[in-house]
Amino acid sequence: MRVLRSNPFPSKPGRQPARPQARAGRGRRRRQRGALVPKLAGYVLLAFVLWLMVATLVEPLMSSQATRAVLQAPVGIVTSPINGVVTQMAVRSRDAVAPGTLVATVRNPTVSQEILTTLTTQRLGLQSQMAQLGNQYKTDSQEMRSIGQQAQVTRQASLAQTWDAWEIAQRQRDVAHSMVAEQENKVRTNEALLKEGAISEQVMNAAEAQLSTARAAAAVAEQAFAGQAQTVASAGQGAFVGTGGNSMFQTLASRREALRNSTDRARQDGTAIYKQLKEISQLEEEERRRVDKLAAYEVKATQPGMVHTVLTPEGAYVTAGASLVRVTDCSRIGVVAVFPARLAKRLSVGSMLDVKVAENVAVPARVEQLLPVASDALQSTYSVPFPFAEQGSIYAVARIEAAEPPQSADGSRQTLCVPGKVVSASLAKA
């Protein structure tokens, strides 16, 4: 049995039902629009595949850019020259240092002072000898002055006695000469009387004998006077003229000479000991400074740069030669770039690179080394490890020739001393 359903949406008055041909046309148009979307998707996918092929196959073959590049700088190690405890670490990471800048203080209270003790003992011994020589020189000098005064008094007395003896000898010579004159007058008188026969021959002979005796006495007196005059002349020239080898003056003169020799030796010994004492004191002072320095040694930087890493904290015990701080030499900033093997023929020492350190900020760099591999020993001389390189790639170590990078578009200036910063590098166009 057939059931008739009523239309819930009755047609508006005056509208005719659609015809079958019109409905078929609208269906074809909808099918055509549905087929256009897959075609567009296919075209987009084909364009993406073509772009990917160009980007991965064609563009790398035409590009001269490095696959990896990082900023680098040589690194120096500040080490401890002694064993001890780091009591002060004066620098921190990123601090700038100059030659002579205090880096750390290492204290070693057990430093050997044997040499210092020996030098101190020698210095004290020499000072004791100097004091003894000084006292001996002072005593001998005082005694020598006293003996000199006594000898002067004795010499003056001896000189006065010599003058008295000379005067006596002079008077004796005058008396002897007067006796000779008297005897000669007597002989002449006796000769006259003998001729007249007033006296005998015996009286004449006696007078002549007395004359001879007087002349002999006069000769002796003359000789004594001459000797005494020579003595007076010698005394006038400073010679001792006393009588007897054991006189007081001779004893005093001998003692004074001995004291003079003693003071001369003391002066010479004192000069030599003073020179030796000066040298020992200088060595002692240097050794004392060395001991004080080693007991609290101040480790200082020897090259300019920036502290990259503090390797030893405060309170740590270190041995001689232990590393304390790694310092980056920012004056020799460079770049390490990894280039593919296909660019090996275009690379050489001296080639120029364009290093992009920021957006629209590039600096020139000159290749200084080309390395197929980078050994650990070589990498240890740089601040950060070299970037990874595929087999067959080449390391290009270049020195940045710009002292400072140019300003970026916003007016800021990029610093170059950032070892490990990833940058981009490419061969400069000829």
C-alpha cells in the first residue's frame, strides 16, 4: 500500500519546481571545483620539491660559505709557581687583566728558611767581628796617642840633654885650644931663654912635651865637639839622640810602631769584613724577600686579555705549575671556519673571509692556517674547542683584521671578544 507524505516546506506561491536539466548542470560545476583543489596542492608540492632540490643540491654547489664558524682567540694559562693554598682569587670570569695585574695569592707557610737562617748567622758573626775590631782599633789608637805624648816628652828631654852636651863639648874644645895656645907661647918663651942659656935643655923638652899633650887633648875635644854637633843636627831632623839601646824613648817608639801596625791591620780587616758584611746583608735581605714572597706569593698576569675561566677556587691546595686562570688574548681575536672539501682549491693562506658577527654587520678576516684536522694540543691553545668537521672538510683559522666591528643598523656596536660565538663566514669575493 502506498503512503503519501506531505511536503513540510510547501512551495511559495508562484514558484515552479526545478527542472532536472538545471540540477545536472549545477552538479558538474561542483565536481569541477572539487577537482581544482588537488591540482593546486600538487602544484605546491612540486614547487616545494623543486625548491628543496635547489636548496640542498644546487645552491650548496654554488655557495662559498662555511658550514660552521665560531669566534676564537688564543688563550694563556696563569700557573702557580709554588705549592700552597689559594687564599685569594682576585679576578673573576670576564674581568680584563693587564701585565702585572694581581690574579691570585698563594700561601705556603712551610717554605724552607734554612738559607735565611745561615745568612743571618753569618751576618751576626761578622757584626761581632766588626765590633771587636772597632774596640781594638779604639783601644790601640788611644794607647798610641798616649805613647806618642810620652815619646814627645822623652824626646824633648833628650834633645835638651843633647844641646847641653854640645855646649859642654864646645866649652871643652875652647879650653883645649886655649891650653894649646898657652903651651905654644910657653915653648916659644923657653926657646928664647934656651938660646940665652937661661934654662936647661931638660926644661925645654918638658915644655915641648906639655905642648904635645895639650895638642892631643885639643884634638880629642875637637873630635868630641864635631860628634856632638852631628848629634844635634840629627836631632834637628827628628832622629832620636838618646844614649843606650834600652832607653825609654826606644821602648816607647817600638811600642808605638807595634800599635801602628795593629791599627793598620785592624783597618784593613775592618774594610774587608765591612764589604763582606754588606754582601751578606744584601743576600739576607733578598732571601728574606724571597721567603716572604713564597710564604704569600702574589701571582700576576704576564699578558693582557680577558679572564675566560677561573680554574682554581679560593681555599684549594695547588702544586707548583698548577693552572689557576685561563686568559683570552682579545687583541688576537679570530675565527675558525669549517669549509667543505669542494672549496679546498679556492682556499689558501692569505685568503680573505667575510665574517658576519651580527645582522648586517660583517668584518674581514685573513686566513693564517689551513688544517685537515685539529689536534688536542692545538685546540688547547685556543679559548674554546673547534667546531665539528665532517670527514674531508677543512679548518680555516683566520685573523680578524678589524680592530672593532662597525655599528649595526640600530647604532649598537658588537664586541668581537666573545670566543665560542657562532658566526657565519664565507670566502670574500675577488
